Amino acid sequence: MANFGLFGFFNNYNRPGPGVSKDEPKKPPYIRYFQIIGRKYGKLFQLNLLFFIPFLIAVFLMGVIFFMSPIHYQLQVPIQSYVLNLDIWMLYVTPLPLILVSPFVAGLTYVTRNFAREEHAFVFSDYKDAIKGNWKAFLLNGIFLYLAYVILSFAMIYYYNQTVASSFFILPFSLCLLLMIVLLFCQYYIPIMIVTFDLPLRKIYRNALIFSIAGLWRNLLLTAIFFLMLFLFYQALATILGTMILAVFLVVFCFSFVSYTISFLVYPLIEKLLIKPYYEQQARQNQPVENETEEVSVPSEEDLHKGEMDQEDAPEYVYINGRLMKRSDLNDEQVFEDKHY
């Protein structure tokens, strides 16, 4: 009988599968990465299609905006013996519709995060609910990304032009480049933390800044993978066959692959530095007293005075659950709440 479960469209996901034995030894990450893709390729395809639709609409709007302006202002950038003309309208106005795609990243991230955790996810319903529950934070992050891109890229072009007259401007140019790299690294963590943690966006940014340094090797690996992908895309555009293959890859797998790869590489670090310490702290706080009938000694005045001195000598800020917090706020604030839709 023919198999109509291609890409998972006709599969019955309510039927329980064989599952994975809890006693089975855990495979190394590089094996589990491909095993999960093998098990979830149908759902990854569906997820990619769901995200590709708003992306395609945004690309269409970008094309409309690009042809709206009869005059495209050029910005000249001298590079050694020739001058590079940059289209200001194309660089800074045309990409505006991409901001509207940012809320849909919530659904993409939530589902691929569950796959990376080897947990079940209903592609359509979880995708929709994650967007509904996080669209504001993702839209704000999209606006912030656009503004950061405009400011930093324009500043880099300006400072690069000034280096022709004075080598001093190499310093601010390098600083802008460094900020752009750090911002890129932060974006590997921000979407996952938004759909996982019940925290204000400013604290999500602060945690992401910490992870941009703490997860340096992961960030460099992800950046290398994506730059390699861009290079292959560029090479594929040189031929008709390559362009067709690239178009199919964009429709079928590209966006879910990128999101899944990020989730698989960065989520273990988030779990190690944020989630596990929180649950360990909760377990210690909820640990029952071993002998409730044991006599309780009343502290002496000297002990109380010593406790006050220790409290005064304690640092005002402590590093817990991945961020700096006031010691006095530890008992008043809930740091972590795993979101489930």
C-alpha cells in the first residue's frame, strides 16, 4: 500500500508512537542532532511552510517598496582604487516589511525548541499559540533589530569613509563592527528565552548579552555554519539548476533548519546556566525537615549580632540564574517560568 505520510501531512499524530526508552543511554549531541532531524523531517517541512508564507508576503512588500521610489539615492564608499555606490533606499527602506515577520519567529522558535528538547509539539497549534502569546515581545525585538541595523551599518559606512582622511576612525569603526557581532550572537538566544522564560524583554537582553560571551564557541560555530550557507546560496545563484534547488530548499527546509540548529546548540547552555540552577534552588527551599520533633535552640544575642554583621558584609548584588540581582529581591521575584501552550 502506498505511504501517504509523506512529510507528515496525513500522519495521525494522536496515535502514540514507540517512543524512546528512558533507560536507553543518551547519544552524543552530533548523533542526536541528525536523529531528531530524521524523526521530525515531516514536521520540520510543515513548520517551514508555515513560516515561509509570511516571509513570502514580506518579500513581495519589499519589492513593492523598492519600485515605489523613482530616485534611489546613492552613497559612495571608496574601496582602494574604485568607489562602491550603495543604494540608500534599498538598504534602509526596502527591508522594513521584514519587521512584520518577526512575530512569526515565535512559533518557529517554540516548535524547534521542543524538538531540540526531544519533546512533542503539535506544529500548527503550538506555532499559532506561541505567536499569540509572544508577538509583542518579538515585534519589539524586530523593531530594535531594524534600528540597530540602520544605526550601526550607517555608522560603519561613515567611519570607514573617514579612515581615508585619518586612521583614528578605525577605532569607532571597529567598535561598531564588534557591537554588530555581539548583537548577532545575542539573537541566537533572545527568541528561545522569550518563549521559555517569563521575564521582561530588558532582562532577556541582559541575559542574552551574558550568553554572547558565555557561549562563545557555540556562537562562532553557528555563525560559521550560516556564513557557509550564504556562500553556497551565492554560488547556487550562478546557474539555473542551482537557483531551482535553492528555491526548493527555501520552501521546504531552510527556515526550520536554521531555527532547529540554533535551538539544538544554544538550549543546553540556557538549561545549564538558567533552568537547572532555578529548579535546584527550588528543591532546596522545598526540602522537608528530617526530624520535626528535634529541639530548636534559641539563638543568643551574640549569634544574632554575628548574623547581622554577616548580612552587612554580604555583597549587595549576586549572580543567580544567569543575571545579576539585588540580594533583597531574591525572595520577591519569580525568575523562571517555562511556557507551555
